[in-house]
Amino acid sequence: MLPGGGHLSFILKRGQILRMTDTQGGANISLMMFNAHEKSERLNLPDTLKGQHTARLTAGHCFYSDMGRVLAGMINDTCGWHDPFGGVLNAAEVAEKYGQGRYQELRNGFYRNGTDNLLVEMGKWDLNLEDLLMVVNFFSKVTVDEQGQFHFHPDHSQPGSYVDLYAPMDVLIVLTALQHPMDPSRAYAPRPVALSWRQAEDDQAAVNALLTRPENERAFTNTELFAL
């Protein structure tokens, strides 16, 4: 169980499935991905969206690396919409939005921010500020109107909503559980998420669930060549 405001990093091994569950509803997970064996290869969100002709992410979508390979893919999703645009807040933005929530007064309840949380985890893998990437905000829905304005949808994720991420290669996951930057609430109240791992019973079935576009098939071919 990752508490609200918490952060974590780990290697999701080839053939494993990570399940992320919004236990209370209204959670948000900001997540980055790297090739676990060559961390200069990392998630490329523009290619992920362009290659799959989408502005949202859900079951059947893959996460492309900047080398044209599949880092992971969503094989199950009960939430239906995950945001690739919103990013994370830094310390100054958190203070401006929520006020001063200092450790001196609040101890472990102090106000955390996405930038610092991710950098803390990245440092454990010899990654630095220049390696900070765009994130996927799981369990959050952001739409775009005809004028190009973003709109955040509160209460999108319901209690018990989950996502299954399948890894066709060893992938370094870096994540934090904080409110979405566009969440209009002025109260600092990040929600917890549950994480669980399992081995895929049928790797080919998991891959087949992600072959939703010809572009994904080519990316999986690149991934298989890397594994060789």
C-alpha cells in the first residue's frame, strides 16, 4: 500500500504484471518508465500518443520508448481514461496552491510535491534532474475542448478502479501518489493506492491484448529484437 504523498521505484520484470488499484477513489499516480538495463532509453509520450492516434490512455494502449520499443502496456483498465498531459507540480507550485505545509509543523504530514518525490526515487538509480520526464497521470481524466483548453474531471476514478500494466521487457518504474496538478481542490489530500505484482500466465495473450494497431505490432517486433 502506497500512502497518499508517497513515492516508490522498482523494476517490473519481463513477463510481470503490475496492478495499481485506487482503493478510495479520486487517486492519482504520476508515473515514469525507463529501460531497466539502459536507462538512457525512456518513455516517449509524444510518440506513444501519435503512434496510437489518441489523446488519452486506456486498455490496449502501449507505452513507447524513444527507441520505438514497448516498455509496458495496459492489458486491463476499469477506469477507462488516464491523462498524459498534466505533469506534476514542483515545491513552489504546491506552496502557492495549498499553502505552507512545512515539516516543522506537520512532521510526516508535510506537503510533498511531484518533482521532488520523483527525483528522490530517480537518485536511487543514478538518475538526475536532466532525466526527469513527462509522466502519465493514472486514474485522472483531462479533456480538451474545441478552443484547446484542458478540463479536469473530478471524481473520475471510483473506489476499486484498477489498471494492469504488462511488461514485455524489464522496465524501471518510478511513481508518486499525489493529486493531479489540475485538481481544483485547494485542500492537500492525496489518496493512497495499492500495488501488486504477478507473473503473466500467458505472455502471448497479454501481448495479443496490446496488438490493437499496426504501429504496436512494429514496436513489439523491436522489443523482441532487443530481448534477443
